[in-house]
Amino acid sequence: MDQLKWQLLVEINNRFEADLLKSYLEAEGIQVQLFQEGVGQDIYPGNIGPLAMVQVFVPKEKMESAQNILDSYKSADVDSNPDEESSD
């Protein structure tokens, strides 16, 4: 019997970005659990490398929706350029 209720959606290199993604997913009605090594979060919150990695988990039954939202989040991040002016 498969008792795991949460599934890993993505690993992110910093807590700030993980918190942004969490807010984005929760705004779409998907619960999120973030996991980061205690040392990485508490002692060195601004570090880089393995201790900065944050795992983003979502309920298994919401994985497909969460993946679609993640893809949209990533493309919105890539597509947005505040310095670029519209030529309309």
C-alpha cells in the first residue's frame, strides 16, 4: 500500500524563491510543504550550495496541476523583462 501523501515537485536553490513558488501554488489552491536542512535555514539562511537547497512537496493527487503551474511560473519568470519596452 502506498502511504506517501506528498510528492517532490522541485528542488530550488534558495529559500526566497521557494517561498515565492509556495505562495504562487497556494494561490492556485495547492497545499505546499517546504523542506530544507535545518542548518541551511536557521544558521546560514543566505548561503549557497547543498544547504541552500529547498525541496517543494505537494500532495500526490495535485502533482499534475502543480507541475502545470510550475511550468507557467517558470515561463512567466523567463518571459518577464521589466527593462523591455513594448513596441505597440
